[in-house]
Amino acid sequence: MEISEVPQDNNRMLGGHRKAVYARDASGRMVLVASSGWEVEEIVTSDAVEQLNEQASAARRRVEAGLSSPLECWMYVRRMDLLLLAQSTGLWRWRVRRHLQPAHFVKLSPTLLQRYADALGISVDALLHLP
């Protein structure tokens, strides 16, 4: 893309900030150019955020019904999925999935709770309750 083609659609998701994108200058070199975003990017990002918010709401209802642990709700609130949470904690996905069950979550060691709290950027006390 040429410098003149860099999108400047004032993406609301960027919150007024600009981001760097690569474009070709007049001499054919790739250079960094500031962009205020692209409309398509804003639509896709807002759809993804909306989906995560819906997942967090559904998880909250499951926790309140006693069907899931607060870990699931925090996972979605922090914009993670099962794979990302597993990677962030260094645990196998099947273990994280197991810890989403209330019966297994209440038995977690303080060390494992701290591991989850660190990955989610919250305190252990916060992890034990709904956001």
C-alpha cells in the first residue's frame, strides 16, 4: 500500500490514538506511517469485543447458578479464551477446563490460585469472587 492509501477512518476502538502501519513511500521503500484506523478493522474488533462480553455474561450466569467457577467469568472479562489462559498459566487445556468446574476450583492450592491470578492480572481474593 502507498502512503496516500493508508486508512485514516478514525477508528473509535483506538480511543483517539494512532497506530503505526507499513506503507511504501515515493522511492519504493517501506516506511512507518501513522494511521487513525480502518472502518473494517473497527467493525471486526467491536464484534469480537461484543462476543467476549456476551461470553462473560453467560459465564456470570453459570457461576451464579453454581454450574461454573469464577475462573470462567474472569477468563472472559480479561479477554481470554481457554487456550490463551492455558498458555498464560503454563497448564494443559484439560486442566484449565477442569478448574472451570466449581467442585475442582474450590480444591485448588494457593500456589495454583496465585498462578491463575497472575495470568489474569488480579489478586487471589478477587479470583475467588465474581468481577
